[in-house]
Amino acid sequence: MSTSMPSEATAPKRAAEFVIEADGGSRGNPGPAGYGAVVLDPATGETLAEAAEYIGIATNNVAEYKGLVAGLKAAKALDPAARVHVRMDSKLVVEQMSGRWKIKHPDMKPLAAEAARVFPSGQVTYEWIPREKNKHADRLANEAMDAGKKGEQWEPSASTAALDAGAARSASAARTTTPGAESGLSSRSGPPGDAAAGAARARAAMAGAGSTTSRTAGGNAAAGHATQTELSVATAPAGGTSESETSVGWGASDLGPPATFVLLRHGETALTPSKRFSGSGGTDPELSAVGRRQAEDAAAAMAARGTVQEIVSSPLRRCRETAAAVASRLGLDVTIEEGLRETDFGAWEGMSFGEVKERYPDDLDAWLASPAVAPTGGGESFATVGRRVEAARDRLLARYQGRTVLLVTHVTPVKILVQLALGAPPEALFRMELSAASTSVVAYYADGNPSVRLLNDTSYLR
């Protein structure tokens, strides 16, 4: 962790109260992640310390919690007796640390317990703020991620976060008649110690945490060294409070990281260009030469993003071949899920829409009018397929909560998953376009509210 602290000449004389703004981000969730935190003087808005670090592959929530821990440790290094007001745009972290939401996710529990141990609970308060009011910490987190992408460490001397946030913060301070009123803090009273002692404590504490980089409040780099470290999940010291004894939250469910389903339609087969019905009851065609190239392009795109952790496929050949291409590139196994197979189109298998309209006009009209109607010859209705896909979705959610999973499947299952996520009527299935080898993304949160993030993306094939 890299942290900047004030020089002795500019250290606060009376540091009884601090504001901490913290944030974390993940480019992929999970993906390359980093955090940022800043300690501020609530009366003047002056930056007293900054902390940022690239932490490798992690989720947004883990990065946010690590940002909180870093900010609290930086504040404690300045003054262990200070009262601290934490401002974050993470509703999850604020509600959990305020004691209103339970913490159930195994990745969150130790980090929340670590944060709770930095200061006595009576010295820390929490406030949710909109993202636009957390630009300083957000910029620090992005600077750390950018540095990590280049294989470098974030350096305080290169930070522009304070400059970007300064104007907005000054305007906010100008509207506040009582110092600290906006954050719920009163004006400072009572010096905790002289400036030299405060700065010495800060340097010693941050050195003990693994790294220091000194900087004056004006932003000039001073002598120091920095080593990149990952925040450890600390256990309680002898005689201290254990994680199981640390009560952080109660009440509403922990949302945690979502299960993210990346829905990949298989590559082309010989039937795809002419848009022929190709379901579970036909010839089970293989990928065409074009389809194999599309599968390889999809595999390259998934490898570049680096977010897929599991691969699940329909049992049909075209999906298994597409999934195998991605799995080979990512070094993952493929799990088969029967519920992801395509609709059985009965007697319509292999026919074009025009041929079905010519041979079975009444049956086609009835099928288009109602999701409960099956194709001619004993095929599956969309209502039947919907129940099958919904049951498969529930099985996969129970198995992969918090994971990013590539589902290699077909037109109808992808459309049904999107339709269900949107709460749209079944008729919406006829209003979605879905190209071969395209991706769509749905994130499922623990409170039951999914979020459709993408539909019919083929950008990696261009």
C-alpha cells in the first residue's frame, strides 16, 4: 500500500476530527481492482493523507472495504484518539459498518471485522454520499488500477486526485456555515499533541503497515520509500476482539457480489445464415468454418477481459464446440447443463420461416400469438422452455453466487433469461435480436433483483 502523509511542518496542530473518503473499483467485478482513500481536515477540506493500491483480481466490494481499512489506518496514524467520519458511495459498506445490514459473504466478514478494530466503534460514524461527491477517492482508486495495469505502483507524487476534487470540495465548504456541519462533525477542539509528534506517529504507523511515501500538504514529494503490499486479513491480537466477537451489522440481507452470467450464443452452423429453425429435435449440427472462427474470436475476447471464472454449456454440439474453444484459451473445464438446450421445434426443425409459413400457416400464427402454443409435431412451447430455463437459472445461481460464469447456449434460452431479468412479458421474446456468437450479460444480486448489463454484443467480431 502506498500512502502519502504531511510533513512535520504542515501536520495539523489539532487533529481531533477527520473525514475519510474511500472507494474501490474492479474492472470486471471480479477483475483488476484497486482502492483509494483520503483523510481530510473537516474544517478546511485540506488533504492530510492519501492511500491507494492495486490489489490484483478482486470484486468491487472487496476493493471498497480495503479502501475503508486503508483510510482508517491512515487516520489512526495521524491521531489514534481522533473522531472519524467516513463518507463512501458504497451503500453496502456504509449500511454494514453502521450496523443496519448483516455481513454474510465470506470475503466481506474479515475485512469488515478488520475495519471495526482500527478505532473504537464510538469514534467512527458513516455516511453514504453520491458517487459524484466521492471523486477524490474514486480518482485514487483508478490511478492505482492504471498503475497496476502497467505493472507499476501508485505514487502519491503523481496523483491529481486532490486537484480534481478540490474545487467541488471548496464550493461545498463555502456553503457550510459551521466547520464540519455537512459531515455531522463539529469544529475541532483540543489538540491531541504537537505537530512533530503527530507526524512521527503517522510515519511510524504507516511504516509498520508496510510502506511510506512522504509528501507535504502542498503536494511536493519528499524523501521516502514505497513497497507495494496487499492488505492482510488480520486476526485479533492476544487479548483483543476476535472476528466472531466483532459485531458489525444486523438486519437486511447482505447483497454481496452478484452472480454474473455472460450469455454467449454459439457460433454459426450451416443452418444459421438462412435462419432455419435449429433446436433440440433436429440434426444437432456442428459449427461451420465461420462458426469456428467466431468461437475463437469469442475465446480471445473472454481471455482479454479476464473475468470469466466458470463455463457452463448446453449439451448440444454447436454449444459444446463453442465452449471448448473458450475453455481451451482460459484453462477452464466445461460443465454441461441440460436446461440450457434450445427449444424443440418439432416438425419445423431445419425449415426456414417462409417454409413453415407455407406448410403450417395456422400453426405458425397460433405459435406467434401465444407462448403456450407448441410448434407442429410435438415441439416445445416457449412457456415450457421458459420453465426449464428458469429452473436451470436457479440451479446455477445457487451454485455460482458471486462468480462470473460464461453460459454458452442458444437464442431462446438467452432471450428468456433477459426477459425474466427485465420482468418483461413473454411477447418480448419476439422483439429481441440475437446474433451468432454474441454476448449478453445479466447480473443477479442476492436480494433477487437482476440487472441486464448488455444485450447482443458482437463488438469483438468486427
